[in-house]
Amino acid sequence: MGNNGSEPSPGQATADRRVPLAAPLLLESELQEAIDAYRSGWLCMGPRTAELEASMCAYTGAEHAIAVSSCSAALHIACVAAGLGPGDTAIVPSLAFAATVNAIAVTGATPRFAEVAAIERPWLSAAAAEALIEPSTKAIVAMSYGGHPGEIAELAELAERRGLALIEDAAHASGSWQDGRHVGTFGVAGALSFSASKNLGIGEGGMLLCDDAEVARRARALRWHGISASTWERRRAAAPEYTVEEVGFNYRIDDPRAALANARLRRLDEDNRRRAEVDAAYRAAFAGGEGLTPLAPPPAGERASHCVFAVVLDEEIDRAAFREHLSARGVETSIHFPPLHSSPAYGGPAAALPLTEAFAARAVSLPIFPQMEEWQQGLVIEAALEAVTAVDEEPPASRAARSPSAVAG
């Protein structure tokens, strides 16, 4: 924010008048904690990792928290721990990042893509998931889109009733709560993300949450080549011996990143409160307007992380033109996510998911981050409302000539 908080003059985008989609911020005190970790000489997974795991258990209420190198790693470990393998299927939404589905596919299991709840509720539908259950189904993998709990309580009930493992991709949901429970603690395991744009962004890193002691034991071994005890655990116990319990991976986090994540966790609630204020400002500005509709808000009285703020454009609005208009005003946008059910990586004919496809074709993610200034929020709102009108009035010939590259996410 090069203007130091002052109101920029009106006009086209300038270096000082731009609004990024996200703006990761690490405080000097947090950076110092990472520096202290480097200076300690303990650079791998050690005491600060243990501190982060204890802090995460205290914050989320999970019995166990296992820090890993990424949310993708946590999801993969969760799928392995749930017993997914060749011949199994797992139900998953198509509206997710590739990591969500890759975690299933790399075990040898087959993803089965299910429909979302509605075009303004782009999270896995419990009813759609139940309709896809077959004898080979072993798990349901849910994704908390934008940090919204979605139908996680219903999915947990479904999984328990049908004897399935529920795995939560809670990458967007650090600080999201439903019925007094942190999202990511409803199933066998949940995965949080420390990736740059997320609420606990430090660059890379992740956390696996679970309540089952055996799942936690396997997860701790799997994150480091299936070894029974980490270097830190052996140092504390003065016991150098270890065994390789099963084939595992190298999914360790390191202590400097753990120190950063632990520091970020201390201000998570305040950051999410500020995100909620931005969310509320957007909803007030777009309420009752034509051309775009925000996603459904979290249930009344619940807390959400507000990791992503997405709107669904009316069918007649050209999304590429809408995004180009915002870009010209200095507002960055994105698309979360291209649907995965028609991706060649997962083989076979694409499932029929009309709600998913409609959302994927019409959704746009707008900037949201804790330190957004009022002029930035105002610029996003002004540009979005202006774009709806401008695009709606654009001559058809201009729309036809528009480059398809503008729709890339």
C-alpha cells in the first residue's frame, strides 16, 4: 500500500492504486521467531514443530495435530491412513484444487465426482454424495470452499451411517467453526494449509488434524519414511534406535516454518475478524444488485475464515470482459476453481454436473485480505458494479472478438 493509507486520486490503475487478490503479511516479530529458529541450530523438525502441534490442538480442539510440508501432504497421508487403495472409490467435489483429488488418485483409488449443493453454495452436497455410494466406496473427501463449513455436519452423519471415512480438505478453513467444532475435526482426518494465500500463510506447510490415536501414530510415521520416531523424539528420549514401520514419505515441515506458523496462529482470529468486515462490506454493496450474486454466507452465529470471496455472475455477463474491466481498474481477480471432473488426469467420461459447470463458468473471486484499506474495498466494489453495467451494455461483436485467454484462472 504505497499511499500509506491516504486516498489515491481517481483514474486508471497506477502503481499505488492496485488491489491484489491476496496480500500475505508477516510481522517483524514473526520473522524474528523464524530467525531465532535458524540461529538455534535446529533446522529440521524439532521443538518448534512440537510447539506448533500443541498450539494447534489447543486452538482447534483436535486430539492430535501433525505438522507436514503442505496441505497436499496432509491429504495424501489422510487417504493412506484411511486405507484407500486400488479398487476403492472416494466421493469428492469437482470444485476443488487438484491436490484434493490427487490425494485420492495417488493411492490407486478412483475419485467419483459429486455435485455441489447449489450454484451459490459450491460445496459438496450430502444428498449427491449419498447417491454415488457403491460397494467400492471407502471415503468421502469434502472441501470447505472459501472457508464455509458447507454441509460438513450432514456429511459426517452420512459417513458414520454408511461406514465410510470422512476426510476434510480444510485448506481454506483455518478459523472456521460449525456447531462449536473447528472445521477439519468432523471426520477421520482434516487438512489445513499454510500456503501463501491462505489465512495462515507462511509460504508452504500444512497440518493434519485427527482424534484417533492410531491414525495419528501412522501419520507421524508416514510423514518421515515410515520411521517410528523423529530425530527430535529420539533426542528427547536419548534413544537413537528406530524402526521403519512401513513405506512412507518425506513430508516433514522444518522448525523455522513451524515457528512462523505458530506466530501466525496467535493472530488468526483477529485476521479473520478483519476478513469478516471486508466480506460484510462486499455483501452490503452487492445486496439486491443485478449482475452478480455473492455466495451464501456462513450460518448465523457461526465463524468462517473468509479465505475466498466469490461472486456468481448472471448468465448474460461475459466473465472475461468483467475480469478485464476490473484488471484495468487495478483489481486482481481469479477463478476458484476450474472443474476437475472433465480433466484428462482422472480418465473416463466426465460426470454430468450441471451446477458445478455453471458455477465454474460464472464465478469470480474478488480480493480479500485482513489489511485491506477502505479505499481498496471501495475500488473493488466500484469497479465490480461498474463492470456489470459496462459488460452488459457491450456490443455483441466486441464480446465475440474477445480473447479466450482472459478466462484463465
